Amino acid sequence: MRELERDSTSDNPAGRRLAIVGRGRVGFALATALASAGYEVAGPLGRGADGSRADGRRADAVLLCVPDSEIARAAAHIDPGPIVGHCSGATGLGVLAPHEAFSLHPLMTVTAEGADFAGAGAAIAGTTPRALAFAAQLTHALRMRPVEVAEEDRAAYHAAASVASNFLITLEAAAERIGAGAGLEREQLVPLVRATVENWATLGPQRALTGPVARRDEATVARQRAAVVKAAPELLVMFDALVSATRALAADRDGNRKAQPA
């Protein structure tokens, strides 16, 4: 992965008329943000739209915000001319052939309430220097930080994003499920979660790690496991896997400490 600097010599490499296809959360969020940034945005249009603006003028570029399985079909409906891009993190650019193509995947969660893209990363790629420059231009307009991701690295990049965001929600849902029987509510867990994420961001995983597994308190871990069996037995496999992974992280931390010179 290579972070790209803003190129002041590349002024609007593909114009500022953009058609966005896909009426999902990402399509609406990007359309709103790019319109606010000064782009002439048509859409979000229905899937399979041909990239034309509502008044009949052609768009300079078309951005497909559709499910991964529909990208190729949507691209096939676009007449040659505009640069065509997609917002998939895991999909390469081959599905957009024969168009001059780019991709832009915001490294940000987008809910029904929208998203604030400013400060987030964005994985970009392009089949030509102009297409890559246009993807970078869009990310800078959104005040994001573009990073070029190689084709062979896209699946790993997207898996990391899923673990960091989607799986975190799954993990917090499990915490709610286990704590509910003890009267623990989500609002009481939120400060702990926020502080933990901030510590991870500032200190890194090894220095931020705390708790009974990290301090080798196996008696407490055993009592926790028994409580999980009673409160939510369906989560026991997850709990055991996380204990094992946390033991490995703690062992790496302790090994690094021993390896450091006195």
C-alpha cells in the first residue's frame, strides 16, 4: 500500500461532472459529500443507468456504488467515453473493462444516517495515470487520504477493514449479550470501548492490552468462561477463540519486553 500525496499539477484530470449509480447508503453519502465539494453530481441513479445526466449531457465520470456482484453488469450498460469507477474494496478493476477505470473505497463505515469522510483513508486504483489521478482527486475533495492498493492485496485490505469495523460490532454485540443477565447496559460499556480503541490507536495493540488474560490470571478467565456458558452458551466458541488469540498477543508482548536491552 502506498499513500499518495496531493498533486497540485493535476487540475481536474477528468472533469467535474459525475454520475453516481446505486441508491444505497454509500451512493447517497458520496453524492451528498461530492456535491458539497463542488462537483456536478447526477444521482444516485438506478442500477444499470447509462451514466447520462438528467438533462441529457454526458458525465465525465461514472461511479458505481452497487453490490460487488452487480458491478460488471452495471458497467456493461455504460457507453464508452466517461471514466468508470466502483466503490468496492475487494474487487479489482477487471470487471470494469473495457472502460478506462478507477476504484475508490472509503475506509469508513456508512450507516443509514450517512458518514463523515473527512480524515478517513481511501483505497484507490486506476487502469491509467489519468484514472488514478481522478480517484485521488475525488478523495482529496472528500478530505480523505488516498492509498494505492495493489490488485493482489485488495482481499487482504478488505478483510482487515471488516475485522476492524464489522467484526468489532459483532464483538460488542456479544459483550451486550453476556452482560445483559448481570444488568449491564450498552451505555455502561461505551466509555470502556472508546477508551480501549483510543489506547489501541495511540499505543498499539501490545501496550494497550489489559485484563485477566494479559496478566495471566487463569482463575478469573475460568470464572468468566463459566459465566459465558451460563449466560450465552452459543458464544463459547467465540470466547475461547478470543482468549487463545489474546494469550498469543500477550506472549508476543512479553517476548518483546524480554528481548529489549536493559
